[in-house]
Amino acid sequence: MNNPVSDVDVLVVGAGVVGSAIACRLSEFDAKVAVIDRRHDIADETSKSNSGITASGWTLPAGSLEAQLVCASSPRWEDVCRRLGVPFRRCGTVAIARTQEDAERIPELVRNAEANGVKARALSAEDVVAAAPHANPDSAGGVEVPVEGVIDSIRLTIGYGELAATNGVRFHFSAPLLDAIASGDEVVEVRTPGAVLRPRFVVNAAGLGADTVSRSLGCEDFEIIARRGEWLLLDREFGRRVPRILTMMPTERTHGIMVIPTAHGTCLLGPTAEDLDNKHDRSTSADVLAGVLRECRTLMPGIDERYVIKSFSGLRPHSERTYRIERSAVMRNVIQVAGIRSTGVSGSLGIADYVLGLLQEAGFDRPPKASFTASLDAPLPFSDTLDCELAAASPLGRTVVCACEKVTAADIHRALSSPLPARSIAGIAKRTHATWGRCQGSACLSGVSFIASLYLGGEAWELPFGEPGSTLGVGRARHV
Ligand SMILES: Cc1cc2nc3c(=O)[nH]c(=O)nc-3n(C[C@H](O)[C@H](O)[C@H](O)COP(=O)(O)OP(=O)(O)OC[C@H]3O[C@@H](n4cnc5c(N)ncnc54)[C@H](O)[C@@H]3O)c2cc1C
């Protein structure tokens, strides 16, 4: 059977935070926009496992494109998170000098922050304790950056996608880019297993896959490698003791290990930074995580590992050139958005504006939409408001399904019926955090699967856990 053919103004490859932010920005225009992704759901690669910091740009090379786009995004989080229903807190960062040598770098780091227009304050050892009472009192000083914050980066990505979908953008999941056809120096056709798209412009925002996608489009040859970061997640009980982000003195290569309060009140320790040959290796190792714990205790003594509920890892799309955001020199209707390694969440708003500018320079000339919806009807989940009166107003709101993360049946209903609904247990977890709490789903998985089966059809144990085909792995023991 022939696949359906669609003409589109812009085809975005990749539904991570970067591709989704771009699609969301483009949805403000009277244009046909489509997004394809190889995964079954939005935010299913790097954008689902990161530290969730909205960086201010204080450590980035002054004047670099990355610094410009991160700094342009930084003041906008309150507005965007309100419109998209995304948990966010501007908690501030305190970088700690652990040695005299670290302390000597404080003035240079403060100057760099100022050059990027970010307010940063040099701290003495006493100031560190006042600015961050949970920090190690035996420091050699530090730097305070009050504007940094923490965000639910998965919810942000989904929010961008939902707003884009609400405004008419078409998302195709389980749709890897297979190949493309060019005419002269333009890509004219892109194929996925289920569709043929004829785009005027293509945006390559494929994260770890951006090098392969670039080659498939007949564009530049560059390499993306996976830089793995491993973390430990500690529960809310511990998270309450972590009001601000604590970090080591950043280096050119990495921010180093951090103690990070999450937007949901838990706490992350990490991440590490290790270059891999394998772009799919999301394993963790006990030795590495023991090292993370050791390093974090130099920032915050007394971290008790009994609060650890989970370890996990994420893969940064590292490339020799970071923030390769430009019109392809080979295929003139392709915009490359590759190598967004460490600040894709923080820079997403600025990146989307910048890509729109590149598209307009390349000839994208669609007018703004007459009727653009600027906000989602997406209340914060119950766990973020703990507004019992509001929750109790509906029968689903009165039913707590996941006790650890305080997820109600109303939250799960929303996850399964939103403009880009969850289609798997992992999809529900990403949208609500159900099964991600201290019990890691032992208590709530059956309830979550049962509700999901009412929306998705089939038996609860046959539902996909993540990608289609990965079921919960249980079935009928005996037919009665
Ligand atoms: C350890 C770690 C910590 C981090 N901490 C932070 C932080 O605190 N703050 C911050 O701002 N950033 C942080 N980042 C970086 C941030 O997560 C990334 O910059 C961002 O997620 C990149 O988004 P993306 O959309 O480019 O990539 P992705 O989220 O990976 O999206 C790319 C999408 O392209 C799809 N794709 C790939 N190939 C194809 C293909 N052939 N066809 C169709 N689709 C395809 C993929 O399925 C994927 O969904 C961190 C990253 C890691 C790993």
C-alpha cells in the first residue's frame, strides 16, 4: 500500500525539547508544520533525562551563540511555565570553591557571568553558609547565581508539543526518517515507514541522531557522540533539605557534580560526564555512583544514601561543535540544529526564535495565524499544588493512585486525553510521575495500568510499557 503524501511548509525532525520548542514557535504562523520522531512518544531521548536546570548562561563562553540563546531564554520561564502548566522554581545556584585553587577562579567566573549579562556574586566562606545553609561550611568561598532555576523538562517538552498540536502542528511518532530525495540543492521529499512528506523546509533537531539525519538529507558530515551522565535520585524527604542548587566550580568541559533540588521537590546527585562509543548505552555503574555520592558529600556533608530511590543516566548529544544552528551549506532548505549538548532545555526558547529567523532568511514567509492559542488548559498536577479543595471538587481528583508521588486519577486522565496523549505506562509516568516515587511502582503500577487500559483498550498487562511491543511482561497464569 502506498503511504500518504503530505505537502508541508516545515518538517521538524525530532520531538525532543529543541524540536518541540521550534514546532511550538512555528505554530504561531499560518503554516503547515509536521514533526517526525523515531520514538513512540514525545520527549523520549535526551530531553527525558537531564538535570532540569534552567541555566542562566553564567559559565558559558561570553558572547557565544549558546550563551546568547540561553541568556535570551532565562528571563522568560515564569511566563512560559504559567502558560504551559510546567513546574518551575527559580531557586538559585551556589558554586562552591572546595580548594584555594578553586577560590582563585572566583573573580574570573564572576566577570564571565557579567559579560553574559548574568548577575553573580562572589562569596566568602561565611557568605556560602548564609546563601546556602545546607552547603559544606568548610569551603574556600563560592559564587551565587540567584536567577538559575529548576524545571520539569519533560513536562516542558510535552507542553511545547501540546501547544504546537493545539495550534495545528501534526506529530508523527514511531516515524524514523528513512531517506530523503533532493532536487538540486533542496530536499524535496522525506520518507518515514508510514508517510511521505514533501517539505519546503526541513529542521534537523534529531539530538543524538542529528549526524545520521544530516547524512540522510544529503547535508554536512559531522559526528555526534553520546556523553553519558549518571545520577542518583533522592526522595522528597531529603529534597526538603535542599533549597538551592549546589555545584562545584565549573570547568570548560563540564559543570561538574551537583546537588540539585528538582522542580517536584526530590533531589538529584550528579551528573557525571563520560564519552561513549555506543549511543544507546544508558546503563549505570555502582562504582561511578559511589563516586557521585562521595563528591556530593564534599558539597553537602551528611547526604544519607538511605534516601536514594533510583539511579539512572542520560546521554548528551556531544559534537566537536556545540550549538551547530545554521542553514545547511549543502541543502539550502535545511536548518541544522545539532550538538545541543548541555543546555538544550535552558536555551530552547532562544533556539526556537533563532531558528525562526534562519527560516525567514531562507524564505519562510507565512503570516502570523489569525487565531493562535497561547496557553494550554493544563493545571499543575496535584503533587505540585497539593490543593486538596480543588482536587476534591472532582471524583477523579479525590482518587490518589500513586501515593508516593501523590498522583490522582485526574492527573492520569489528563495524561491519557491531552493533545499529545500518553500511549504507554512510561508515557503516563513521564507526564505524571506515577510509578517514579519511592516504591518505584510496586504499589501503583496495577492501578495505573488498569486506568490506562480503559483509555487504550486491551488487557492491563498487554499495554506497552514504553516502545510498542515492550509489555509489562506479565500475563494470565491460568485461564479460569
Ligand atoms: C546528563 C545530562 C544533564 C543535562 N542537564 C541539563 C540541564 O540541567 N539543563 C539543560 O538545559 N540541559 C541539560 N542537558 C541537556 C539537554 O537535556 C539537551 O540539550 C536536550 O535535551 C537536547 O534536546 P534535543 O531535542 O536536541 O534532543 P532529544 O531530546 O534527544 O530529541 C531528539 C529527538 O530526535 C529523534 N530522532 C533521532 N533520530 C531520528 C530519526 N532518524 N528520525 C526521527 N527522529 C529522530 C529522537 O527520537 C529524539 O526524540 C543535560 C543532558 C544530560 C544527558
